[in-house]
Amino acid sequence: RAIHSARQAGACLLGLVENMAGLAHEDGEAAQALFLDPGGEGFAAQVGIPHLGKVPFDPRLAHTTDAGRPFVLKHSETTAGRAILALARRIEAVLETGR
């Protein structure tokens, strides 16, 4: 619905970010799947927008951002922190190159 509304409004869609893409482990292991569906990559392809990245769920993420602190300042080496930093680099590249 949001994609359809944004397109109707003439907004530029950079791409899709998959939120809660698995449960992040504090020890740095790969995120464990939370949902059975195929995820955002297939959906992004289906609606014709780039898939920019996945951010796994980390309970500390909501806690630090609700407190007004950027998550990556303290947790950059966690699974979720690395995913957020990679996403930021990907968005930067899209903005610089247009793709």
C-alpha cells in the first residue's frame, strides 16, 4: 500500500529496506529467520524497486533509538549494526549514482 501511495504521489522510491529480517544474535552469528515468507528481495522484485538491504531485529535497537542515541555508535560490530552501516553505504551509493 505504501509503495502504491508513494507512486501515486510522484515520490521517488530509492528501494525497499527489509526490517526485522531475522533475529540478531549478540555473538555476531547470522540472524535467525523470524518469518516463513521469502522476504523482501522477492517482494521488491515483484513491485519493481531495488532491494537495498536487510536489518535484523535486535531488542537493543529500539531501546537505544528510543533514548535518542544512534544504535551504531555503541553497537556497530553487532549483526544489526553491520547491517545498518551496510544499508547506509548502499543508500549513499544510490543517491550518488542514481542506481
